[in-house]
Amino acid sequence: CQTPTCHSVLSPYCQVDYQSKLWVCPFCFQRNHFSLHYAENISETNLPAELIPQYTTCEYELQTQAPSGGPAFLFVLDTCNPKEELSELADSIQQVLNLLPETALVGLITYGTNVSVHELGFEGLPKSYVLRGNKEYSPGRMGELLGCATAMNGAGKGPQGGGGGAPRPPGVALREEILSRFLLPVSECSITLENILDDLRKDPWPVPNEKRVARATGAALSVALSLLDVGMPMQGGRVMLFTGGPCTSGPGAVVSRMKTEDIRSHQDIAKGSETLYKPACEFYAKLAHSTTKGTGNVSTLAASHSYHVVDIFACSLDQVGMLEMKELVEATGGCMVLGDSFGQSVFKESLRRVFKRFPEGEEVKDAGKMQMAFNASLEVLTSREFKVSGAIGPVSSLKRMGANVSEVEVGKGGTNAWSLGGIDPDTTVAVYFDVTNPGTAQLPQGKRRYMQFMTRYQHADGRTRLRVTTLCGPWHNETQQDINPIKYSFDQEAAAVLTARLAVYRTETEDVADVLRWVDRSLIRLCSKFADYNQDDPNSFRLSPEFSLYPQFMFHLRRSQFLQLFNSSPDEAAYYRYILTRENTTNSLVMVQPSLLSYSFNGPPQPALLDSQSVRPDTILLLDTFFHVVVFHGETIAAWREMKYHEQEEHVSFRNLLQAPQEDAQIIMDNRFPVPRFIVCDQHKSEARFLMAKLNPSSTHDRAEGGGAQVFTDDVSLRVFMEHLMKLAVQS
């Protein structure tokens, strides 16, 4: 569309005049001429793909922007880990190098008390530049600190660096030197890099018994981002941080070095008594949102961190400061992986899946290319009857105002465009809208609503693409008394996930108890409006099938780790909440209300109620919570297994029963990122808590509503929850 404030893209919902070769924008009603090569051939029987009704999503490769080359991967390794952990980590990274395209650039930074930037282009012996770990490093100083003074002073004159030829800008000369010394194609430096990884040693600085190790994570991240900003300002790249503990030194420190001072807890953050928490959050937020500005002789680089993604792989039994670094990961579209050890499959398999590629095939355009993309942005256009309230997910606001931006903000609002940073095919963003048409003004019969999502991103091959999805739907007039059309169109799964995302977003600024009350009030209002009942008669309460599952989703959301902080650290809470805000509806529902399968001799595997009544001595249960996959053996099954009945030929059916949930669990874990933790447990054993904590407590130590195992909790059951909901919903 030619309107400066609209610029929508041609879609099947545009009105077309084939005689005058014009199309009408459904958002601003501007009449636009077709481009010449469309106008010459278009007719009612010869339509471009954009006007064919089945093609509501089209993707364009923009020829106006030159390809920028493949991405760079800058590995940032914490050397404060024990020798065994460093060995596992080095082995994993060496395996990853074999998954990269030969043209991909790689770099290496190691840190402990100080930060070491390794010069991979120096042959013969390992060479690195050591920077102090108690300082923050801006892009403007990187060239000087890394010995690139020649390039910064503009010595690069002409092709051979001599006096002939036109002088190159200092910024270009500096970038070329960075790319020839510190960021090299993997095909050129793999041997050098593998030798450095083989020789990795624990940080040599002495650590007194009463102190924690000095770990300069914040300084290392600032060096890594500054190096990418200088060397690849408009090109995709990933900073991949591998850490085994909290930052204790320099900017971004989350805990004191003194062991007498504990790392912050939920109570410390709520009371505001943790002095390092706020400065650390501000430091990592500044890294996320700052743009690169050169100083001195270095020309200004108009590069945003949206090109450069920050991933965190944290493997530690202690907290590492993931809560403070969350905004840095979220704003750049990075990923988080939380594990106990670098030797765990949770870490090793998750790292491999970051470099996932499109499947090979003749008909697939991107066959064999990496699925990751960079510098993504999302813009939303709407027709005039409703406006954009905001978005929740791995996004940051671009503060772009427009006529379709609502004053009612939900999530990151006040804009109709957001930066997504790095994306992949599974990245999901929740967008919230505000209906602005007043309820008293009736819409014309047959009036339609339109929305268009425009996602611009840099593909892994360096080319820029634009993906456009246009949607259309009917309106329902408020003046009509019949609300059945609204009831029949209600998507309770999507609504539950949107509510969960909004509840999680509100926990950042509100107390969890207030968020729980908001969830309860929202559920009561929904049931009051759409349920069928007689006033003040709870027994008459009925929900239609389109709403029947929604209350139990809210019941499990209230009990989930997203809103209940008991038995989880601030880092774990931040990790779980971040994953929820970037996963699709199916995966998010599994997080809120886990799935349960029951295996027994009575027949094939059956879906089971997420209830304590499903726990039977002679059954095996398979629980999928997204973060954990649990195979739970009933008491009798566990006893038979201990007696090794499954090893006897006459009990082959028992052997098959034991193997079935293991095979199904493997199928679940094969297609998931991050890779879930796999737990095999027996009834009445300690790890059975992973299952019991997720079940509806219909039978507890002080009440019994049926058979099954007892859950030791004071939480109300789903039946009691529904009784209270019905009572409150029908009140006059």
C-alpha cells in the first residue's frame, strides 16, 4: 500500500479492479496501482499467488537489500568449572563445529577472573588478549584493546595497505582485521580452535577458602557483544554463553564473593534487600538495548543487537544469575537451557538442536540450511474497528506509534511493531487486541475484520526476507442478544495460553498473590457471562463444550511452577516463565496441564486423568510436563521388576509393558527443545514427587474422594475448586 502510515501487502482480501488494474487496501481503503509486471498479466483467470484465497501467507526475498553473508558463532566459556566439566564442555563444542556450514564464522572467548579473547588467525601457537574482568568494555575501545591500532589509524590504504589507492574508512579496516584474526570461517580455524579446547584449564587464580571464585560473566558478555558489533555490525551472530556459576566479579555481579553472604532468594527480591539485584538487571538490560556507537577514530556503526543473539547454557547445582540476564536473552531472541552438568543429555542434546537444519529434499527451498534467523521484526496492521494493545513473548518494543495502537496496554504495548532478534520456526508471539468500536454503535451486517502480520528477518544465508500473513473474520454485534456465535467460536486452549502468558508477565511487576486473584476474578467473570444457570442456584450451572476445559486449565495454572514459587529458585522461575512465553499453544498447554498416559495389562496405553486416582499399584504412568518426562512404576510393577520377572521368557508381556513407556518417552524427547529431563521412578520413592506434585489431590491425608494414592498437600482438589467457582459465578 502506498499510504506512508499503512504500507500493507497485497492479500486475498483486497478488492481488485481488473479493468483499471487497481487494488483497494482493506486497512486504509487506499486505491493502489499494481506494479508493472503484475498489471501486464493479471486477470480474473490469471491471478498472482497473493490473490489466491488459499495463500494467506506469502514470503518474499527482498532484492533491495544485499546479502550480508552467513552468521558468526562466538563461544564464551566459563573456565571456573572443575576439570571434568570443562572436558565435557570442550567435547560438546568440538562436536558442534562439525554441524556448522564451512562458511560460518567462529570465535572463542574464555573467562574466569579475567577475560581472554583468542586470536584464531594466529598460527603456530595459541595467542589471546587478556582483559580485566572488573570492567565493562564498549565497542569503541575493542579495536585498541585487541591490538588493531593500525586499522584504527587508517593505515589501510588501497588493496595492499600501501600508499596507492583510495584510503579505506577506519571502520571498514577495523572490521576486516577483526574478521581476519578473531572471527574466522570454521573451515580455516577448526584445528586451531580444537587445540585450544583440548588444552582448556581451570582458571589459575587462587581462591581463598572463605570466598567464591571470581567469575566475570558480565565483562565477558560485554566483550563478546562489542566484538560482534565492531566486526559484524549488520550481520547475524550468536553469543553462546556457557556458565557454571554466578557472576561474582565486575559489572553484572549477582552475589558477593564472600561465602557468608547467600545468593538472593524470592524473599530478598520481594523485600528489596538484595543490593546487587537491581544494578545487575540494569547492566544486562543496557547490553540488550544499547546500539553501537564508535568513539575516537572508529566511525559510528549503526548496528543494533537485534542482529546478535545471546544464548545462555547454564549447568550448575547453584543459581547462575539467569533471572538478571533474562532481559538480555529475551530482547535478543536467544534461548535458555538450564541443567545440572555439562555431561547431562539435557545440555548436550539441546546444544546440538540449536543448529538444526531444514530437512533435505528437492522441493524444499531451504533444504540443508540452518533454521535460525536474525534481526527479525514483527509489525501488525488491523482494520479500524480494533487496535493493537501489545505483545508478550521474546520481543522488545520498537516504539512505533500508529492509528491502530490502543491506549490500553497489554504486555509490551504502545506500539504496533516489535523487534524479535533471533527467531526459528517454533518462535511464538502472543498479540493482544482491543475492540474500539463502541458497544452502542452497530456494525454493518456482514462486516469483516482484517489483520496482517509482517515479519521481516535475515535468513541464515544472509538474505533478507519478508513473511506476510493476512487473516480475516466476522464481527458479532453487541446489540444482538444472542451470544451463541461468540460461544461457538471460543478457543479454550488458545485462551488458556494467552491468560497464562499475561499472568506470567504480570508477575514481573505485581505480587504473585495479586496475580492469582486476577486469574480467579477473570475466570468468574467469564463463567458468569457464558455459562447457563439460574441465579443463586449452583446446581443449575452448565458450561458448553467450548468452555468446559477452561476452568481446569486455570486450576492447574494456579498450581503450576509459573505462579507457585515454593521449591523453586528465582533462576528456575525465570527459566520456566521465559520458555512458556516463547512456545506454541500445544507445548504451553503441556506446561500448564501436563499429559498423563497409563500402561497396564488391560489393553493399549490410555490417556489418564491428571488425578491421584490414576495412581494404581499395577500400572505404569508416563507424565509429560514439557520440562520433565517421568516414567512412574506402581508398587506392584516395581516389585515384579526387582524380582527380575521381565528377564524370564514366560513373562515377555511384562517385559513389553516395561519397554512401552520408555519408547514413548524417547519419542517425546526427540522433538523437543530444550531437551527435557528424563526420570524413571517407583511409587513411594523420593523421585515420585515429580509426578505426585502435578496430580489433582482428590485424595489427601485428611480427605478421600476416591481410590488411588494420597497426595500430601493442603491444596484444594479440582472438585472443591469447581464448587466454589459455580457458587461465585451464579451469585446475583
